Amino acid sequence: MTDDLIARLRLIRSPSIGPVTYRQLIARFGSAQAALDAVPDLARRGGGKPPRLVSIGEAERERARVEKLGGRYLMLGQGLYPPLLAQLDDAPPLLIAKGDVRLLDRPAVAIVGARNASAAACRFARELAHSLGRERMVVVSGLARGIDSAAHDGALEGGTVGVIAGGIDIFYPPENEDRQKALFERGLVLAEMPPGTEPRARHFPYRNRIIAGLALGTIVVEAAPRSGSLITARLAAEAGREVMAIPGSPLDPRAQGCNQLIRDGATLVQTAADVVEAVQPSKTRVASPPSEYQPQAEQFDGEAVEAVEMLLGPSPVAVDEIIRLSGAPSGAVQMALLELDLAGRLDRHAGGKVSLRAAS
């Protein structure tokens, strides 16, 4: 198990390998070590130099640091990993958890909203989270100021999970240090980034996809247009989960995002009973993931590689469209894309789209 964890750490912490590429490598080669062995040759076939892979020593140091901090790893494809989150194409291959992982076995909903939320909205989020706990539902949020903090406070007794953008040992914002420590003791904190990582702007959308992916549905309490909370709601919708919103005054800019969501089809909710009804299993069905991956036969097709390169350009295009237009088998197209990716010549975008990276 330790050797496999180290190999997984080396794979996902390598700069050129993201969650989608990781998942495809494991699916194709069956283990992280086999994937590591294959990466250099795949990159050469894609027309690039072999990427730098994280060393065994680097991975060992991270593992020791997580253990010292009282955390543990949850690995995609294994039993403790949250089954709903595993359904995302870009699910994090490894999560670092500190707290009560049993909370991941219970149905969960996400509550998100404005950092500069009104006092009334914070009170509502806190009371709603508390009521959802009485319904045996776990509340997931992002340990940010405003609505997130209120939701965690209200749900602490009933069960709450905080997903952070930095390392498990980083408290952000600083005033939430006591709140995060309370979740270590009475809830659960999850981090995708390694210890010591200070959260940056680019980390928050990744954090948001985890919040949306863990939950049967996402509730937006208060949010301005183009806010991070609306990104979380969009990610929830793309994952086939329920999107819910609390209506607000049209005179308050912080309510415009929620009102827009409702106008676009989000479920209007006002009580915990509304939320439970919206996410009942008969309405939201997400299959459990496979417990392990089965290696696929490698499909290398030189003509498919040429056809894929010809179809790619600077504008993102869906992989399904590449498969259809190339006329090549799906496996051969996926292998060609994997090679280009590892060679540093491919960019992956939201919605399963890809583009050819401009030469530097």
C-alpha cells in the first residue's frame, strides 16, 4: 500500500500530469507505477521531451508530513474515496483528509455564498445548516468568510465538511483558524493540495469542483453575478446534481446571482424540508464508481495520431467530436491525446474539450 501511495503521489504531483491525465493513465496501465514507467515513451511519441517526474524522496517527504499533521490520504478508486466525487472526470486522484472520514458515508449538500454576505443571509445559512443536520445531512462548504463560515457553524453539531484551497496546515482566511481546527476535531477538512501550499486564485475553482462533487446538490444563499459561488453552482449542474437557490431582494446586488439562478431553472428552497425533497434519491441518482481500475490494452495507431493532430487547433473542441471526425477508434484517439498531453502539446479545458497548445 505504501509503495502504491508513493507511486500515486509521484504521478499526480508531477507538473505535467493533471487529474484527467492521471485517471487515463491509471485506467490504461492498471497501476501508478506502470504509468510512471510508460510516461517517458508516451511523451516521446507525442513529439515532446519526457516530463520531469516527482522523485521518490519528494513523495516520501510529503507522505511523512501528512502523517505528522494527523492527516490521511483518500485515493481515487479505493473504498474510502467519496463515491459521488469519483464520478467527476477531473476528480482529484488524491485527497488529504483530517477529521472524521465517516461523514463521507452520509448524504451531503453544499451551502455556498458571498464572502461579504449580509447579516440576515449569514443567520439564514447557519439556521438552514443546523436544520439539515437534524435531517442527517452533512453540510459541505469552503471555509471562506461569510456564508461558508455561517454554514459550518450551523452544521458543526450535525456534521460538516470543509474543503480548502491550500494545504491542510494552512489557515485561510487567517481568522478562520479556530473554525478549521474545530472541523479537525468535530467535522472533516479535505485538501487537494500538498501541505504547505498557500491558496492562490487559480486554486479556488479546483476547490469549488470538489465542493460540488461531494454533494447531492448545491445551495446558493447569496451571491453576486460572476461570483465563485455561481461557478460552484455551474459545476454542480454539469455534474448532474441539483442546484438550489435562496431568493433575495432585487434591490440587493448580493441577491442578483441567486435570483438569476432561479430564473434559469434552479430550485427555489426556503427550508431544510425543501432541500431534502429536492435531493431525494429518486430525483438525484449517481452510480457508485468502480472499486478498482482494469488496465486497457494499449492502442497505438500512427494514422490516428496524425488525424488527431490535423483536427486540433487553438480553439477548444470536444473529444467526442475529434473521435467522430477522425474515424479512428475511441481508444486510439484517447491514446493520441494522452501522448500529446504528456509531450506538453495539449491543453485540456472544462467540459471535456481539448486544444493544441501554441508553440512557445
